[in-house]
Amino acid sequence: PPLPATPRGGPLSRSPPPSVVGLVIGQTPRDDLAAPLRRAAAAGAARSGGAAAIALAVRGALDGVCEGALPLTPPPPQPPPGLPPSPVDASDCPLITRLNDGTPVTVHEAALTPLLQRQLDAHAAALGGRGAPCVAVLLCAGRFDGLRSPSERITLLRPFAAAADAAARLGVRDALLCVPTADQQPYALARWRPELPAAAAIATCVLPEEPGEAELQQAAAAARALPAEAAIVLDFVGHGASVTRRMRELAPGRVVVDVGGEALAAVEGLLAGELRACS
């Protein structure tokens, strides 16, 4: 007997659900970064009205790199007294990350870019001929201009780009850039300057990866030294939602742009759209 017809949109016409790969700049595992990404993926599935399980993988730029070959960054040289620091390359920031044993390391963005590309290419190869889309999320606030999607099926999401889009959408003119180390301050200025109006007042402050109350208070005080409409940009991927929430409490009325949070919101939206399209 003939097979029963499958209604349009039924099981035989559905595409496989999208997947997600998180790209960390250190070594895996990084459960602290994977857990928020997993929650964003689940939220995207819920927004689509379905219950699809989103496959999540996490790859590290330094995975498989032996200790002797780690491209570690030495402390930057200090300029001679009385001379200003040299200009910096906005796409070569000294970034902090961790090895799989928890050891903190600093690696320049330019050294990490080919290692991240290798991981992204390997993930694309592992996906093989499957037609499902994939969202690749860079879990770092650096620009990584040279990183490219190896396949039209893979959407590469950079948190900095997502945050810059959010700042433009919110009409941000002046900003306090909160970065995790003093060495990153000139790079954050160089990275954000083209994204804001030419006459923007931009300042930086150090806000560690896990800030205490005193450090959050200091950041809020630094914001108050800027024009009243200046936004606070948490220029780091890895602050918990509690940091963003507390900063908003300490700086009422100011826009707070969390670079990591904007990336997670973008992941949720992308997955919701992909799931609706394949249902």
C-alpha cells in the first residue's frame, strides 16, 4: 500500500536543528563560559516555540598546543619617562585566558587568530555534509578581524561586533570602557574609537574578571566623571549577569552594554530564527 502523505511542515520536511560551537581563546574545559552559552541556546529554542535539543560543542584555541609552544605574551615594555606610549594595533590586544589546569596566561590576539581558525575549520570538517546550520560564537571581546567562517552554513558571531551594534542602536555617544587589565586599556580605546562619534568622550578603567564591590564602586565613580549620558561598556566576555545588574544599580539611568551579554542575546535570537525556519 502507498505510504501516507506527510503534511507540509511534518517530520519528513523538517531540517535538522542548528548547532552551536563556542570558541574560547585558552584551553577547554571552560564550563564558566559554556554554561551561559548553553542557557542562551535553550532560550533560543524556547523562543522558537519548539523543543529542539541544540547540540553544543566548545573548542579552545590552545587545545592540543604543548606547553613549550604556547604563544605567551611577555609583559609590555614601559615607555621611557616623559614619553607617551606608542600607538597600538586594535586587533592585537593582549588577552587573558586560562589553561586547562586553571593557570592564567596572556596571549596576543594576532597569535590566537590562526589557532582559532584551525579549531573552527576542524569543527566545520567534523560537521561533514550535514545540512544543519551552525552558530560559532567567539567567547572573547577582541576584534579578531582575520577570523573567517569556513562555510556558508556557519554563522560566526563576534561579541565585539554584537556590542558595537547594540551601542549604535542605543545611541551611545560617550563611554567608559571597563577592561580586565591595565594592559588592555589602550587597545580598548583603539577598538571602540571608530564605533563612536568623533567627538565622543571615552575613558577606561580596570574591572577584574570577578570584581568585588569596591571595584564596581570605583567603576561607577569613573562613569560619573563623564557626561551624564555616557554609557558603561563591560568590555569582557565572562562577567556574570550579577556584575551587569550591580553596575546598573550603581549607575542608575546610564546605559550598560555587556559585551558578553550582547553576544548571548544574539545567539538566542539567531537560534530562534533558524529553528523557526527549519520547523
